[in-house]
Amino acid sequence: MAWTYQNPVWPGYFADPFVLRWRGEYFAYGTGETLEVDGRGGEGAFQVLRSLDLVSWQPVGAALPVKQAETGEAGGAWSFWAPEVAEHGGMFYLYYSTAPKERDELHRLHVAVAEHPAGPFHDCGVVLPESEGFCIDAHPFRDPQDGRWYLFFAKDFFDERAGTGLAVVRLTADMLQAAGASQPVLRANADWQIYERNRTLYGQRWSAWHTVEGPCVVAHAGRYCCFYSGGNWQTQDYGVSYAVADHPEGPWEHADAGEPRVLGQRSGEVLGPGHNSYVIGPDGETGVLVYHAWDSRRTARRMCIDPLTWTEAGPRCAGPTTTAQVMPRG
């Protein structure tokens, strides 16, 4: 048996979608505007959706209550980006970045904890030391080989092919802090990953500022595959490629550098697909990429899904699809 779906699977703005499978249900978390949560002016970050099949979704609220900032500004004056949730020891850990709006360079990674995947999550503070600087796109990953937890994330580098790249750090046993220094994972290696040419940032002008972000690590066939998004998320050329390694801490080897190898635009229909997560479908076997994409008029980034196939040439996704597709039901 199977369900039929057609992208996007959620009509509202839902960027950087992460999906958690738990007890036969799916919970999706996305970047978007803060939501009213209590009818009295209270706000919450990260809309949460719930589904039994990855196809039909229902809203269940906001994951993270937004409190008054120390500066006295309302919570809406802050940006909240790229939520991902890990289950460990019967608790749920929400990793995300936040900073005052219009001050993107101040984004730091935070972690919040809840007893249920729908929340509410309660913030436990900053995960990484201040010395890390700008950090976004946290991705918790448990190594199935030894059970150890890692946190992959994006940060800025300033040497060859300057720009945003990926790093990893081991987490402490309580999942709340880094257990040591971070290590580089991936840097840009191709022109398609250029975010902007002649960009002014950090007080200087860069001839080309690159971006590799949105890490998503999957253990497969005894190795590790790190999906990532490259380029400028605001443009049609944003896409998804991958790298492989024999250990979560690397060394990591890029796939062919010529173009996004997993997801790219479908000209005139689907623009800038990226920032994916990975989840097993309702049949218990099919791997599914969950990602956002712009519509043809670039009005919003919306959640899409498409199955992933592991081939001898590497992981491949049939998406981005726009017509009716089949999701195996099991």
C-alpha cells in the first residue's frame, strides 16, 4: 500500500525543515516567524507540525516559548533559525541558533529541553564557547557504532575559499555542552557554493564569500554521509550535495565538485531547494529527504519531501518533484 503526495507538503512558510520520527509519528520543526501561543501576547519560536505518514500535516503549536530579552526588547526582535531535535534518555533536546534581528553575525547555538517532542522546550543556554563566534545550523548526530553524540554546525572560516563551512564537536553526556574543541568538517570547494562576490563582511571586502551549511549526517553501509547545502539560500542556485567519511570526525571527502549532486533547482518551478533533513518513511525502509524550496515566484520557502536512493555512484534524490508521487506505506 502507499500514500500519494505532492510538493510542497505544507502550504505555509517552513524553512530549514527537520523531521523527527518517534513512536510511529513524525514531528516537523521549521524556521519562520514567531507564533502567538497563549492568547495573551506570548510568543513561541519554531512551528511544530505532526503527521502519521509524512504526507498530511497538522500544526500543534510552537516549540520554544520566547521570553523578554535582557535588553528589554520584545522576543520578536530576535531571530531563531534552523531547529533540530534529538531524543536521548527519554528527553528531547532542541538545538537552534538565535541573535538579535539585523545582527546575524551574533548568532550562537543554544539547546533547549522538553519531555515531549511537541514541547514546550526550555532553554538551557549556549552550547559552544563564545570564542567560536558566529554559529548556525546545529545538527545532533548519534554514531550507531558506539552511541556517542556529536554536534555538527556551520561557522565562518577566513583562509582559502573564505566563507561559511562545517565543523563538528563532541557533546557532553548531558547533551548540553561541547566536550572539547570543534574540528573542521567541510569547506567550500567549488564556485557553485559562492554566496556572493565582492561581499563586505567583518570589516573587509571578500572577492568571493562561499557558503556550505545545513549539515545532515547519515550512517550508511559502514560509512558516514554528510549532506550539505551550498550557495546563497535566497537564490535559485542553492542546492544540496554531500561528502563521505569513515568516522564522524573525518576526514571528509567531497563528492564531484561540479554541481549539487543530490538536489538542484527545477527551472521555472522549484527554486533553491536545500537545508535538508533525513528520516525513514512510514514503511520502515524508505529513506526520505525533507527540504525546503522556493516556489516559482519566490514568495516563500516551503517544506517538500522526496525519497532518497543509495546508488553505487552515491546518494540520489528524484526531487525536487512537483507532480503527484507515491510514498510507500508498508
